[in-house]
Amino acid sequence: MIFITAKFRIKPEDADRWPEISREFTEATRGEPGCLWFDWSRSLDDPTEYVLVEAFRDGDAGAAHVQSEHFKTAQKTIPPHLVSTPKIVNFAVDQDDWSELGEMAVE
Amino acid sequence: MIFITAKFRIKPEDADRWPEISREFTEATRGEPGCLWFDWSRSLDDPTEYVLVEAFRDGDAGAAHVQSEHFKTAQKTIPPHLVSTPKIVNFAVDQDDWSELGEMAVE
């Protein structure tokens, strides 16, 4: 899978509305056949920062995502709400789901 | 760097206190010389789920983390607050910081 973690710094005046602002893009992406997950969380340290954890089945699915109409729309509608260019770490991994953190196993 | 994204499902009765419950472990880990970042965020879809995005300078720094006293302590103190074994995706990447998501560049 292509595993992606990104951080979005939202303008303070838009931070509380970010779930709503990003909803259309989120739902459209989750609807893509190659999207494994596309999940947002809100930073504990900085409430204007949202973390996006995404995964796509393979490179083709990742390419389909960035070539989709909803991605192109988001490229216009999302940046105006951001303080800075989002940060990202992404790579291909030889697994298609999460692993278990055995060191913190729950019996 | 060793880049790690993990998801922790917290018992509902402990979910709001999770920042406090995890504080000691978080601060000790951030104090490790090889820790680049160790940041929590709270899921928008499921408020009992917290996402942890961590990075360690290299394999040795990652090993030092899991062999540390505070990690061993956390292995006892954290699981009792969890619903299930945490999920994780981790791997070594040939970079030591975040990249920029150019497709959503903020001018």
C-alpha cells in the first residue's frame, strides 16, 4: 500500500470548521475504489493542526487519487484555509493494513 | 529516520483523560536524544481513538526508545486504559523531516 501521513495547519478562524470544510474531499476520497482509509485527527498540542492518515492500495490507486476531479477541486478550495503548505511523509509499504503494536498488547 | 504512525483505542471512560494519562510517557520520549517528534492527535470520527505520529533519528534511536525505562513503565501503565492492542505502521525512510505536499501548496 501507499501509506501517507500529513499535517495541515489551518487558519485559526477556520480551525473549528475544518471537519466541515474538508468533508466533501474526504467523502469523495473514501469513495475511491483504491482508498483503504482517509482519516483526520486533531492535534492535542495545536488545535489549528489536523493530521491526515491515508492509505491507497497501490501506486495506481494513489495516482488515481491525485488525478481525480475531487482532488483537483480540493487543490483550489483547500489551500485558502491553510496557514502553510501541508507537511507529508509517504511511502510504499509491503503490507495492506495496520500491524499490531505487540509491545503494548492488550490481553 | 524511523517513521511511526499508531492508533490507540482508549476505554471510553478514560478517553478525555488520555492526554494526562500519556503525558509522562510522552514527555520522557520527547526527551530522548534520538526522538525527532512524538505527537498525539484525536480522531475526528471516533473520540476514543488517538493517533500517535512519532519519528526517531535512526534504528539505534528507535531501539533506545523501546529499551528505555519509561517505555517499560508504559508497557505496564498504558494497556489497562486501552480497548485493544494499538495498531501501527512503521518503517525506515531516507529522510529526517517532513516533506511538503506541493499539490496543496500555500502561496
